[in-house]
Amino acid sequence: MAGHALRGVPTLACSHACPETAIPWGLQAHLMFTPLTNCTEDPLTESTSPTDSPLISIVFHSGNGHTTEMSRAVARGASAAGNVSVVEHQISDADFKGGRWQNDDVLSRLDASDAIIFGSPTYMGGVSAQLKSFMDSTSSRYLQRKWVDKIAAAFTVSGLPSGDKHNMLLTCATFEMQHGMIWVGVAESPVTGDGYNRLGFFFGAAGQALFEPPSEAPSAEDKRTGEMLGRRVATLTRRLYDTRRT
Ligand SMILES: Cc1cc2nc3c(=O)[nH]c(=O)nc-3n(C[C@H](O)[C@H](O)[C@H](O)COP(=O)(O)O)c2cc1C
């Protein structure tokens, strides 16, 4: 598997409150280590900790906070799977130079990740321009085949029950296929009646939110769907990671 944060790039450590932690590339990181053995009072620590766990990165954009809620849910689910490190990278204005997304520190961290999960709101039936700009910035990785065989997945939020979210998720899937990554979709079906995947999207986790504040939407059911996707990604990444080490 790819190198972990502890295998080449600085390790991030967080306080036990585990809030969104300022990190040098100007993005938000929400770190959930299991166990929290890396936590120190210093929010950013370079470490040679022997932590032996796969690294799962989430890269997402959110205009008004609804997709942030989904990202938190996906991160929670991944973390709950246990023995993985999860880092969120929220695409921010600070990443844009000359109208293009550019952040080498984040790309290096993604190089070192075992799984990458992508998210944005559905805008005009596709990914947001900010996520697309990030995607375009990865063409050097594509040429070097750097992300081949990493696990990948996606999530989105849109205002309508469908809202053409499928096209957004397909764009992410196509992007990951170009990189040679291994796509993981949503396993839960609404037919079980458990409240998972109520919107019936299998290419990725889907939430719905329009004018409600992010504290109210996406719904608890949608966020549980995000958690399940995160958990699935983490479980499969862990299995692959262990297989590759033996
Ligand atoms: C520019 C723009 C385009 C949008 N396009 C769609 C769309 O195609 N389908 C849809 O259902 N909702 C659409 N919406 C609504 C957003 O997807 C929705 O409000 C979402 O919750 C925003 O997430 P955010 O708060 O993370 O930015 C659009 C909103 C904006 C601002």
C-alpha cells in the first residue's frame, strides 16, 4: 500500500477534543486516530510514531456547509471501523492561485494515502468547480500512475432528491478510474427499511439539503449513509493494506 503520513510526510496529531485542526496547507483537518495514541497538545507534530494503520484522506468542497456535514459523517464512519487514520482536506479559497487549485502539500499527503474519498455539492448537475479544479490539478499524478490501486469513493449533497447527483458521482468515478483506483460504492439499499441510502444512490453517499441550515440537513439518515460508506471504505482499505503487507 501507499506510504502513510508516518511514512514520508509529516504526521498530524490532534488534541483529545479532536476539533477541526489548523494544518499548514490552510485546510481543515479532522483527525480521528484509533486509538488516539498520536494526540498531543501540539496540533501539528512531525512524528516517527510506529502507528501501523492505513491512511484515509477525504478531499471535499462545500459552499455552505451541507457537504461538510456529509464529510464529517463519512470520516466518523471510517474512523469507527478502527485502526485507521482519517484526515479531511476541505478545499478552500487559499488553495487557488491564478484561478487554479494548487496545493502540493495536500497532493503529497494524498500520494501517501491508502484511500481517497471525494466530495462536493452537486452544482448544475455535476461536481463543483472547486472540486473539478482540484481534479484537474492531479494530472501529473495521472501521468505518473501514482494513485493506481488506492481505494476511492465519493459523496455529494444536492437540493433535490435526485438533482442529478448521479452525474456528479459518475464524474468522480470516471476520475478515479482514470487514476486506476478501486471504486467503492454504497452497499446499503433502501429496501431494507433501515433508513440507509434513502435516496437510492449506489455510486456514492448522497444527501439532500437546500435552504435548511447545515445543522438540520442533510438528514440523520443521509449522514448515516455517509457513515456506512466511510466504514466500508475503511474496512476494505484495512483488508487490502494487511494483505499487501503479508
Ligand atoms: C451553483 C449551484 C448549483 C446547484 N445545482 C444544483 C443541482 O444541479 N441540483 C440540485 O439538486 N441542487 C443544486 N444546487 C443546490 C445545492 O446542491 C445544495 O444547496 C447543497 O446542499 C449545497 O451544498 P453546500 O452547502 O455544501 O455548498 C445548486 C446550488 C448552487 C449554489
